[in-house]
Amino acid sequence: MEEVVINQSEATESAVVTEGVMPPKKQRKPINQQKLQDNLWGWAFCLPLIVGTVWFVYSAFVMALLLSFTNYTLNRGSMTEFLAHFSEHIHPQGAWYWYIDAFTHEIPAVGQAGGNEIGLYLFNTVFYMIGIPIGMVLSMFFAVCMSRDIRGGNLFRVLYYLPVVASTVSVIYTFQILFQDGGVINQLLNIDFRWLAGNDSWNTLLGNDKPGNFMNDPYWCQGFFQKIVVVVMCVWKGLGGTIILYVAGLSGVNESTKEAAQIDGANGWQIFWKVTMPDLYPVIFYNIVTAVIGGMQIYMEPELLFAARAYYTSGYVSLIWGYGIADGQQAHGAALGMILAVIIFILTMFQFYLDSRRKD
């Protein structure tokens, strides 16, 4: 009997000890109905954008990548049939045929020696990107001027932003009038030069008869001046948007740091480079990245301004459109599009690499 009592007391003590050791059960937090409802509404509004991005961007990118390894055209059936019989559409001369052709295809553009087609169109695209640093410097200058407490500052902001919201077609039509034969630009400069048309070479323009591809090919003369017109137009049209971003960035510059620098004897130029520019760096970096991505995809401006697709002036995207749409070679156009995507990706990653080096 005593043993039973002892065993019961020991069991009771062990149960007490066990209850003390065991952690208390976590109680489930009540669901916040308002937060849940807000999250559901948020996802509901984001869903169309997510579906559209996946369907029209990522799915289209994968389809274009697959298409670039084939000789498929729209006349050979639907895309569903293309996917079902993908191996049958692989290009007979190899899956990488269009990529190899892009870097080896020559056109009689630079004298008699010919020139690589993709190289000529890429050169035009890179040339147009000269307007990026020009626009950055000008927009920074005007933004600094507008950020000062001057009368009519808001009016100037509206005036400089008007070209951004103006139709691209109307802007191009305006520049056609400005640079046409006998137009305003020729009258101001007191010259008679064909900015928008013609195939003048340096020998024709200067009245020379010197040998050489550079002197005799219009690509390096007439095409050069035509591309300058596009650069001027793009800088003028895009200036307002960059100015607004810089004005917003300047409003966030730390005023106390500027006042401290003034007290220490720093002049305006030193304050701008040592205080304003570091605070403005995120805006500058964003503008450069987006400008490079957009500049590599220039298409509408040279096409409409000169009303023709030509190696003189057209950008790289025009080459994609020419083969993929106009000539009905969808696989060829897809391969050229993939090359452009890789170039843009490399340039963007390089910019982010430089940004990471700066932070380190």
C-alpha cells in the first residue's frame, strides 16, 4: 500500500515537472479581416498587369527565342502547330543559321568593299545615343535653374514639358518643315543643304574627286547629317521629362548639408559637385539606365522623318521589322530581336556593375 502511494506521488511530481518544462502552446493570431481584404484588393488590381506581363512579354520572349532557331513563317501554320512540331521547323542549315547570317551578311553600302548589315544599323543606333549625354547635361542645367526661387518657374516647367506630351508625328512633321530645302534652318544658317533627302558624298559636297570609301559613300556624309537631325529632335522632345525628374530630385537634396558647406566656405560649384550630385545620383542612374534601354530601341523617329528604311539612318529595330514583318521572315527577325535583347541586357548589367563598384 505504501509503494502505491509512493508511486502516485512520484507520478504527480513528474507530471508537474513535465508541465513546467513543456512550452506553452502558441495561440493562433486572429485574422485581420481588414488587412486580408486590402491584400486581396491589391492582388486583384495587380493581376491584370501580372497576367499581361507574363503573356505578352515573357511568353512572347520564349516564343521568339524558339522561333529564332527555325525557318518558320506565318504561312506554314499556326503557332500551336509550330510548337507541336518544333523539331520539324529547325533550319535545315543549322539552328544557329540566322545568328551566323546576322554577323556575316554583307551589303554594298560602304564603297565596293561592302559592309556588314547589322554593323551599319547598330552604328546608327549608337550614333543616336549621343543625344543621351547631351540631354542629361542640358536637362540638369535647366532643372537647376528651375529649382531656384524665380518668378515664372512653374511656367517654364510646363513649357519645357510640352514636347513630351506632344504627338511624335506632330514633332516629326515640325522638324521636316524646319530642315526641309529652303526651310527655317537653311535660312538661319544662310546655306542650301539637303538635310532630309539626297545621297551626297563628301566628294559631291566639297566638289572633290578623291578616292576612298569614306569620301565617296553617302553613308558617311549625307547619312551623318541626317542622323544629326534625329539626335537634335530626340533631345528636344525628351528634355522635359528628364527635367521634371531632376527637379523632383533636387527638391530632396539635404538643405542642412548645403548650409553646413556654405558655412565652411564652399562656393556654389563645390556645393553642386560635393553635395547636390551625390544626393541626385539615384535619379541620374535611373535616367541613364532607362535612356540607354530606350535609345537601343529607337525606331519611329528616323523611319517617319525620312519616310524610308535605309542603312543611312534607320536604327537596329528597323532591321528587325524589315525582315520579320515586311519581308515575312519571322524567324530571321526573331533572331535579330534576340541579339538586341542580349546587347541591352549586357549594357544594363554593366551599368549596374559600375553602380555596385561605386557603392563599394
